[in-house]
Amino acid sequence: MSKTCYHCGSPSQSWVRHDDKDFCCEGCVMVYDILKENDMGAYYDIENAPGIRNKKVSVDYYDYLDQEDIKRSVLDFYDGSIGRIKLYIPAIHCSSCIWLIENLHRLHRGVIQSTVNFNRREAAITFNEEEIKLSELMTLLASINYKPHIKTEEQKKSAKRSKQLLIKLGIAGFIFGNVMLLSFPDYLSEDITLNPEIIAWFKWISVLLSIPAMFYSGNEYFIAAWKNIKRGIVSIDMPIAIGITAIFVRSLFEIITNSGSGYLDSLTGLVFFLLIGKWYQAKTYEALSFDNDYSSYFPLGITRIVNNNEEIVPISELQSGDTIQVRNGEIIPADASLLSIGASVDYSFITGESVPVRKEKGDLIYAGGRVLGNALLLEVQKKVETGYLAELWKERSATNEKESMISHTLNVVSKYFTIVIILISTLTGLYWAFVDGSKAVMAFTSVLIIACPCALALSVPFAFGHAGRILGKNHLYLKLTAIIEKLTKVDAIVFDKTGTLTDPEHFEVEFKGDMPDRYMQSMIKSLAHQSRHPLSRALAKHLEKADTFEVFDFEEQEGAGVEAQIMNHQVKLGSAQYVQAENQSGNQSAQVYVRIDERVIGYYTIKNYYRPDWQKMLQTVQQYTDVHILSGDNDAEQEALNAIVQDADKIHFFQTPKDKQAYVQALKAQGKTVMMVGDGLNDVGALKEAHVGIAVADDVHQFSPSSDAIISAGELKYLPRFISFSRASLKIVYASIIISFLYNVVGLSFAVSGQLSPLFAAILMPLSSVSVVVYTSVSVMMAGKRRGL
Amino acid sequence: MEIIILLVVASLCVALIFLGLFVWAVKSGQYDDDYSPSVRILFDQQEEKKESNSKIQNLSKVGKQAKA
């Protein structure tokens, strides 16, 4: 068995031996120590390697939370000393996490109680403010790698919505059951006679009961249908709303005129089944929130400098002319001009461009960027408008919304369906108006009732909801279940190389030459640390254990190397040419030469570490789609990739994020349905551009702003399986649509001829719904099983 | 036969009580999380765990001694 980290379970190239256990990095050791000191080793007993690895070196500042106004706005309860807050902690993923967070009081006695809601990845924490400040609580959680987020309004609302849905479902179920019981006399043969007065009573009770089923439980269908009409779209809600209304009006008419017993059992059953489908679908992606995560990145407070004193103020209090300090990783809250000498600002959340923008003193910096590097002093130019930041970000996520929630097929089908049904019912009504006027209204409404697309409306939520759940279990998380449909149409897949096919955290690093001592290693590490180039990053990671020195006169020559003054030595890292060394044999582009002062001491060979089974995966996918590979790196790996993808036109190196986006765009222009598989943060533009953007993440709980799906890096090798499973699911949906059409044809033939009996409707309608639900659920499950999902 | 009406009304009332209980349960958050309670019940309080462990050890020692 291969070695994995005791804390987080990830494989590693370099190991830290500590307390007789192997760890992958110092970060994991630190958390282990914190837990051990507090006698909380049980964390590791409940699940194996439950920890979270802290990959991003980011510092978070929570001190703004101690500001009185802000504190009051985020706490659910606060009486001056005892506070209660609900935090969103996406890292919660197993029972050990629950145990650890619920035992937080052992780590700090200021914590009184904490309760985890696993489904929502949420912790409700009660704490004593005299012992632990809110900011300290946040830091405590972050220190054990459970990074907390303040819950956003959006998240609070979604919790409310799901409760409401459950209540609606319960009420619909209650009404359905009772109305069915009350219509029992109608199901019986006419031999058993009941006092007609009693039957009339039953009917009126049913009418009373169905009113809340329609207007409370089923209200969303009416609202959605109305909204869509206003926008000129015909969606599946339309025929449902028409059908429900037709059934209700017709039943009411029959009961009032005492000409029949109505179809209220079918009506309430329909609402109940529809809500089950909705609830089921909602449950599938309750655990993962994609887009609404972004607002948790908004700063609530900011450091303002007044007369050389720092103070924290809510952002809304900023005035133009104020001097503010924004630290590494913080978001710039307002349009401001730069007072510091120079700065790098990362606008990737707004523009999708991952390369930071360089700003000089005096430049105007727009709000929404994230500061990289040293803290900056800024002068506010424009007062922050309420929600301005949210607007900025929302714009981006709005363009991101490629299509509505509902599946494309379903929308197309329901559009024609609605038109055809209205046509048939009108024609039927007209026909009977001439032949037998007394039957006209009845035949007209019968068509609407029997054609109510209950089975049609149920097939997609159940089939895709189930498929989405199965994929989620296998660590492919979809933003919308409708993505499954798009997955099936993909005929070109673009893979990013770095971070997708290769593991960005692991490299095979070898040194040739005079082995540098620890002092030299520290110099090399300090220099490599300054650069964002992948090779530098690999090198810095390799020399993790070395010290870090201060670096002066840092210079980077794009594509060649870096140099700087460190401890009074001139240190250079880069290509042979750059450091003026003799070329060594082997692949040039994977070699980093080291020169300290006048001496070249040798070179590092850095090779990418490919994820297991990547070749097999590519070969399988290649059988039915085009495979393209884009790499931001140099062409060092060309041969390895050519062995898989023979067509050299489909492999490109030296691609910037913009190039990747343009490449996807070009493929789209050729009429291809493009899937982009890439790194969630660096390939944002391309992911957004593609029809299906899948972000590959080592930690699926991490924020990924514009992908349609997140796949856990370890499961990437199953991509072909996922695609074939999606195809099977779509076929099942088609089959169930055909089944529901068959029911409709049979029912319609009765309705058109004016012979629809209540009993027939009462049996046919629930039967069609139930059989479609059972058929889709069972066959999707079997399709998954067959593929080992 | 009129008694049926009374029965129906009575049964509806009982059902309404249960519906009310369901709504109350949802509102009080009992349906919010269907996973953690099932795990939480298995967590030992650490103090107790140590005690029970030592008790078990003591018992097994006693058992061994008795056998010997």
C-alpha cells in the first residue's frame, strides 16, 4: 500500500516524519499537534485521515468582525457577552469533522457549544465573548483548516426555501391521502350504494382540501408559468398550470351541478408527485453551493488610517478621500488611487484573467480586485454604493448563466406539447359544439385534464436528479442537473495540462551538479518563491524545508529566468543561456540552472507528475470525441503527449489563459460542443466559454467561480464512464417521455371522443406518474451500477 | 349511516393534528440535517470513554485471573 498522509490522506513526494507518523506537509503536522495537545486524538479514530490540507497560502483577516456594528449584523444572538453565530464551513466532509467542530470547546474554553449541520456544511457556535472574540473564533477554525465563511443572505434564504418546500410537500401529501379516501365511493361499483347526501358531503370536503393544495403547495407552478408568459417563453410550467386549473374548474363545475364527482384526487396527487420530484432534485445539490459562494468573499469592514492610527470601519462608512489599508488577499472595496509604490492586483473574479495586473503609484484601482503581495495604502476616490461590489460580481455570474434550470429537451418538448394540446382541445371543443353542444365544454376540459403532462414533468427531475446524485457520490458535482444533458452532446474535449492531467502539487525534482548545502538551498528557495512561474513554484515546494531569506533587486525575465540579491550574493535561476552555463544533454525546458555569484553549481530537472491512469482515460475518451490538450507550460512534455494524441495540431503549448479561451471559442465556431476540463482558478475564461466547463479540484470544497461542474482530481480517470452514464440517462429520459406520450395518446383518444369517466382518469393519471417515476429511478440506478458508479 | 360524516370529520381532525406536528417539526429544524444526528449519537464523551475502557480492561483481567 502506498503511503498517505496521516492527517489528510493525500499522497506526497516528500514526507515529514513526526510523532511516528507520516505527514505530507508542515501544515498537516501543525493541525495534528494542536489536536494532540488538546487530547483530541479521537479525530483520527472516527475516520481515517479526515483532515483537510491547507494548500493555498492565504492569510485571512477577521479583525473587522470585532467592530461593533459588523458584529451585531452577523451574529444571530448577542447579549453583550454571549454570542451565537452560524458559519458556513465548506470543508466539513465526514463524521470526524462533525466530532471535531462539536468539540471545539475543548480547544478553547470560550466556546460554549457548537452544533454542525452536515447537509448545509454549517456550524452554529455559541461563544462567550469575554473569553474569545469573534475574530479569534474565526482564526481558531481557520487554524485547524476549517476555514469559516460568514453566511450570506443568499444562503440564509435558501435554507428558508428548502424548509418551505418540505412543508408544502407535507401538506400536499396530507391532502392527497385524504382526498383519495374521500373519493373512495366513486371507485366502488354502483352496486354498493351510499347515501347521496353523504357523497355530496365528501365532495365538498375534498373541494375545501384541494384549495390549499393548489394555491399553497402548487403556487410555484402558477408563478413560474406567469413569469414565463410575460417573458414570452413556454416552459413545462405552462401545461402544468393549465392542466391544474382545468381539473379544478371542471371538478368544481361537476360538483356544483351534481353531474359528476370531479377529479380532485388526480389533482392533489399530481401536485404531490410534482413536489416530490422538486424536493428530490433540490436535495441533490443542497450540499454544494457554487455561485452564491462569491459573496462570502466580500469584505464587511476595512482598515482606515486616520492620523496614523488604524481603525476598522464598515465599508459603508468609507468617504472619498479616506486612506485605507488593504492587505494581501483582501478585496479592494472601492475605486481608489494607489498611495503605495507599486502593487499587483488580481481581477480574476471579475474579468476571468488570472494574471495579476501591475499598478503603479497614483494609478486608479477599480473595486473588486484582490491584492497580492504587500499591504497597500489607497485613497478612496468614490464612496462605496450599497451593493456595488455585489453588482460587479453578479454581472459576471449572470453572463455565466448559460441556460435556465430546466433541461433543454424538456423545454423544446413542452413548447410543442403545449401548442398541440391547446390545438387538440380547441378542435375537440369545436367539433362537439357542432355535433352535440352539451358535450363541448366537457370534451374541451377532458383533453386538458388528461393531457396534463404529469409524467412528462416528472421524468426529467427524477432521471437527472438521480443521475446527479450518483455522479455526486462519485465526486463529480454538477451545478445544475441540466448539465447532464449537455455532457451527452460533447464532441470535443479540451484538457488543460498543468493541474488537470498533471498534479500541480507534485513534481519529480532531481539535482545534477554540486549538491547545494542548506544555506544555498535557502537562497534558491527564497528566490524561487518570488516568481509565479510553474518551475519556480515547483522548486520552492521542493525546498520547502529550507529557510527563507530576504530578497533584494528581484528581476524576472519572462521565459528565461529570475535573479536577485540574497544575503549579499547574486543568485540566478533559469535556462542555461540565462545563467551562462554550458547546455547539458536532455530536455532543456525542464531544466533550471543555478548560478550563485560567478559559479554555476548545477541544474535541477523538474518533471511533471501525471495523475494515475491519465493515458488510459485520454485513449478511451478519444474513441468518441476530439481530444485537445492545451498547456501553459513549455513543450517539454511534447513526446509524452504525442504518444496519446497523435494529431500535433491538437496539442498546444505556451498558452495563456486568454489563448485557451480563444481556442475554445474557435472550436465552438466550428460547430463543436466543447467541454473544457481545467483548473478552476487559472482557466476561468476557458471554462466559462465552453459549453461544459469542468473544474478539476484536489479539494472539491474549494470555491470555483465559473465552472458548470467540479470533479475531484482523483476521479478524473473515470471521465469516460461519467460521459457514457450521462448518455444512458438521457436515453432513459427520452424513453420515459415516450412512455408518458403513450399514456397521453390513450387518454386523449377517450377524451376527444367525449367518454372520459372519472374512474378512468383517477386510475390513469396516478398510474402514469408512478410508472414514470419508478421506471426512471430504477433504470438510472441500473445504468449506474452497470458502469460501476 | 350519518355517523360516517362524524367519523370522517373526526379522522380529518386527527390527521390535521399530525399535519400540524409535521409542520412544527420542520419549522423547529428537525428535518434540516438528516446526517449528523446519526453520527453524533455514536460519539463518546471522552471522559466516559476512558473510564469504560479501563473498566473493560479490568473486567478482562478479572476474567483471566478467574480462569487461571
